[in-house]
Amino acid sequence: MAAGAVLWSMAGVVTRHVTAAGGFEIAFWRSLCCALFILGVLIVQDGRGAWTRIARLDPLGWLSGCMMAAMFTSFMLALSRTTTANVLIVNGLVPLVSALVGRAALGIPVARHTWLAIALAFGGVAWMFGSGALLAPGALAGVSIAFVIPIAWAINVAAVKRAGHAVDLMPAILVGGGLSAAACLPFALPFAATAADVGLLALLGCLQLGLPFILVIAATRRLSPSEVGLLGLIETVLGPLWAWLGAGEIPAPSTLAGGAVVVAALVFNALWSARPWRGGPAWSAQRRA
């Protein structure tokens, strides 16, 4: 899980070294290479059975793929319009937005400590909005696009919970990459990326998107949701650091302050949820799942 989060965190710094491609072309090449990488892994794993595994993907799997396509596309479009820190802070809201969507769609109660974490986290985001940090050209649009990520993932989680069965995530990721590439292609033409740009975006698609998903899928079978949430924050913390060290992208002080509030809220929620006296048996069942 930690390795997957570290690889995820490289998106910003690598994207900043793309010289000619625009947002839609960046999303196209990254999603296409991710889909091809996942297809190759499926073929290595299952041989000819890979095609059967893909064909068996049910409507819920296709819905999951559509939500992933929305995430893949919006992440790169947001990253092309605002800072890495802004995008990753919004991206980090996934657990809290999932709790809200679960409450609205499925009637799942939201614990009091999670309500407090939600208030703190969105207070941190409001701090970013109200401080002038988003007045740079395109920054507000970038952050607004980034909100598609936690909303799409929350819909994905709620749909799986309602159906009551797991999704075969490998084919779903393949579908997500393919749909994202297909949706971006008309807006990516004519291609402007240099050969170096395509190489960087292929690296992103394979090692920053495809491989981390494989690692995280394996990790979530062995970790509790709280452990996954805490380790996932590695991306939120390291992503802006890599962009600063590797591309000279310095977050605004208000972004750092608001982001610190968001990260603190997420850590508080995860640690409180993991307390053994709050439901050890449920945690154990999740760990065995």
C-alpha cells in the first residue's frame, strides 16, 4: 500500500516536465498506456483466459470502469490547470465524501467523529478557497474539476455496497483507461506531444497508474479501511514535495495551511475509526475479506 501511494504521488512532478501536450492529450496518453499495461498483466496472469475474464465483467464492473474513467480524466485535466498540492488535497477527501454518499444513497450512518472530520476537512478546503490561493488563472477551474475524483470514487463504493458483491477490479481498470482515452481523443487531436512527452506519459500510465492499482488491490485484501486510508495519505503529502523538489512548484502558504487541516482531519478520522474498542470484530472481518 505504501509503495502504491508513493508511485501515485509522482504524477505531478512527471507531468510538469511534459513540454508540448495539453491537458486532454496528457490524459489520453496516460489512460491509454494504463489500459495497455493492465491488458498485458491480465494476459500474463491468465493467458487466453484474460479475454474471458474481461468479457465476464458485469454491469457493476462497467459502472466501476466508468467512474475510474472519470477519475483518470479529471485528475489530469485538474493537474494541467492548478498546482499538484491543490489537486491532491481535494483527492484526499475520498474517504469523507464516500461517507457522505453512503449516507445519502444507502442510509449508512455517519459516525460523530466522521462528521467532525468532514467539517474540519471542508473547512481546510474553504481556507484555500477564501485566501486567494485559487485566484491564479485556471486554478479555480482546476480545483473544481478535481472534485470529480472523490465524487466518482464515492459513487463507485456506494454501488458496490448496494450490490453486495465485489467487482473484478483489474478488468474494470482496463475499461476505465480505455474509456478515458476514447473520451479524451477527440479533444487531444491534433497531437502535439513530443517523443519525450509520450515517453513520460507512458511512464505515468504504466508505473504511476497501472502498477499502483495492482499493488493497492493486493494490499486492501490484507489491511483494514483505516490502514488503507492512512497509508493513502502518503500520496497527499509526498506529491507536492516531489513537485517542489523536481519542478520548482511551491504551494501557496494558504494551500499548505488548508492542506494541513485536511490531512489532520483524515488522520483523526482514520485513527479514531481504527480504535479496537469501537468494533474489533468488524475490523477483523474487513481484514479477512
